[in-house]
Amino acid sequence: MEPYRIKVVEPIPITTRAEREHAMADAGYNPFNLRADQVTIDLLSDSGTGAISAEQQAAGTRGDESYAGARSYYRFREVIADLTSYPHFFPVHQGRAAERILFSALLKPGQVSISNTHFDTTRANVELLGCTARDLPCPEAKNLDGDFPFKGDIDLVQLERILGEPGAGNVGVVVMTITNNGGGGQPVSMANLRAARDICRRYGVPYFLDAARFAENAWLVTQREPGYANVSPREVAEEAFALADGCVASLKKDGIVHMGGIVAMRDPELAKRCELLLIAGEGFTTYGGLSGRELDMLAQGLLEVTDPAYLGARAAQTSHLAQLVADAGVDIVRPPGIHALYLNAGRLLPHLPPRLFPGHALATELYLAGGVRCAELGSLYLGEIDDDGELQRPAPYELVRLAIPRRVYTQSHLEYVAETLAQIAKRPERVPGYRLVESPPILRHFKCRLEQVPADAR
């Protein structure tokens, strides 16, 4: 059971199908454009959507809003130093700010960033600098149905080959995302983190973590990796941070706060360059775009997130939803992770070719059928699309992510989500496809607009 009780509640909107159809049409069939008061169950993101604890609320009242040298910063600093061991770190307002600062200080135009999988803003921040983001997921990640425990791993053979070939000096950084959000929310093993570190060290390439879900990765290590069954999640997390040259992190995930992030490193010269960018674009060194209240709440959240009781209950909640989804006849990326389930929309909707965006179609239908908002991770997000909005190269998989906010929804809420999905799965051929009518050049899934494609126009 959940290791907490609920003290404050918020009503959620209950809408009709007709109301949802009107809302989605107004939103250009893009869930990101919906108003929150039009959504019944919001699984769009686990970023900044969690419920804070009583201790976090109490910590927030102690927030010191001094412009420089606030007490809140030093409380935050103590927690971060103890957890990560990095001598240089700066608070930022969220993860994409950390990415922008690190990559701007570290990369030169034309260089390459290598990752197990770059997520959307990470890739955008690399590409906006005139650099290339290259993903090297492990071979096991291609088998969506397999139960390999660490599908978030990087392909060590490919990493060694690339860094060892002529011209490898063009690789500016290797970033390991834990857990691997773009790769189905799958964890990365400590063995893989260590081996990748050794390769990077051998070739002199900076090695960083994207540590947004460091605690959830640590929990899955304790459950799946030999030799870690009797190690605490906190100890696993400390070991993971110790392997890297630094990290970026959106702490809106495993900091369990509504706003906050960090960029951290060991190299003092890199830290100086990052600090200048921080002050110019985020705020002074000791607040980095955050209020004192947020810094104190974040410090407390980082203490709570590695609690085994909390992590065990969160993992069990996701596993319960995974079983309900399987009972509904819908396949997911296996094995289930913690922060999200990834539905195999391409398999559920075989009547829709990639050019009609089956992942987006399923995400949209979940809202139309039950007010459930979620996100597509398929050809709309990852495919190559020309200036006319036509798909030129599809994504390898058509997935839908159900991201589960921390400490927000009860078991019955998730059962409702599964029931909604089960109703769709009974007549999947009724789900229409979609075509793009507006598409920004980068991060198109956030602001694009689409229209339905009638069955007779497919």
C-alpha cells in the first residue's frame, strides 16, 4: 500500500464525450493544447506534477528569499553535496535550463553528443548549438516484448567503436539518461554505467548523467541487478553519481517538486563557464531561477525520494496498471518501469499506417473516450517530417506514454484508465488517423496542430 495518507484533495473534472470532442477539436487534436480543467486523469507528464509532502510544505515556509546567499541555498547545497559528491553545482529552474547551460559551455558547433537515448529537450538543446545528437540504445531495447531487465543500457560495443575510430575527437560528451525515458522508461544497470564510464575515460570524453529519475533507476537496480539486492536505493544512487563527471537533472521528477533542476560537475573550469551562463540566463549562483521556498522543498524532496517504502509503492502502482492493461489485451514495452507505461499503439491499431500517426491516434482516443490525457512517442514525435507535414521516415515504434504523477492518483483512478483503454481495444478499427496542419521546426509535438482523417480518406 501507499506509505502515506491524503490530507488535501482537489476535485477533478468529469466531462461528457461531446464536451471532450469539442475541446480536442479546439486544441487542434494536440493534448498539450488542452486546458487542465478539461482533463479528468492527467498522465501527460510526471514532471512537476507530483504531490508534495507535509514535510516539504513545512520546509517551504522556512524559505529565505534573499537575492544572494540565502539560507535555503545552503540547505539545498548540503543535500546535493551529500547525494552526488560533485564539488560544483548550480540550481536552475528545470532540466532544460541545465541542458542549455552545460551543452553551451561544453560543446562546439559540429560536435556530437552520444546517449543511450536523448529525450526531446536534450536533443533540441544539442541541435540548437549546431551539434548532432546520436542515440546508441542497447540491442535488447529493440525487442519491446522481451523481459531483459536493463533495456535502458547504452550499446557498449557501438560506443567503443565510435570513440575508437578516426575523427572520434568530434564527440563532445556522452550522456547516460537514467532511467531511459525515450527508451520506454527502462533502467540502466550499474554494470553498464561503469563500463561506459571506463570507455569514456579511456578516450578522454566527458561522461555525464541525465539524472531526472535517478532514484527510480536505483530502485530497479536493487530489484533486478545481481549483487544489489541488499543495497539501499540511496547507496545505489550515490554510486551512480560517483561514476560520472557530472549531471544535469530535472528535479521536477525525483525531486518531487513543481519546479527545479540542477547542473553539476567535477571540472572547476567547466564550472566557471557554466556559472557565467547561469547568472546571465537564470539568476544568481545561489538561487538560479528558483525561490528560496522551492529550494527548501527540493532539498526535502531529495531526502524523501530514496525511501524504499515510497519507491516500492510507486513501482507496485505501475505494475498494477501494467497488469490491468495486459488484461485489456493491450501490449506494452516490457518489463514495465516505474514512472510510465508505454503502450504499443502500432500493434493495437494496425489499420493505421505510420503516416496517419497511430501513436497520436491512440493518445487522442484515450482523451475522447475517457478524458485521459497522455503523450505519443511515435512518428509524430520522432519521425522525419517534411515542410508539408508529410512523414518521410517513421519512428521505429508507435508508442503512447502513460506518465504517472508521484503521490497523486489512487488505484481506482488507474483502474479507470485501464477500463477506458479496454473499451478502445474492443473496437480499435474505429480509431481514426490524423494528419498535420501546423508543425513548428523543432519540438513539434508541443505546439503542432492536426486534423482527423476520415476512414474513407485513408
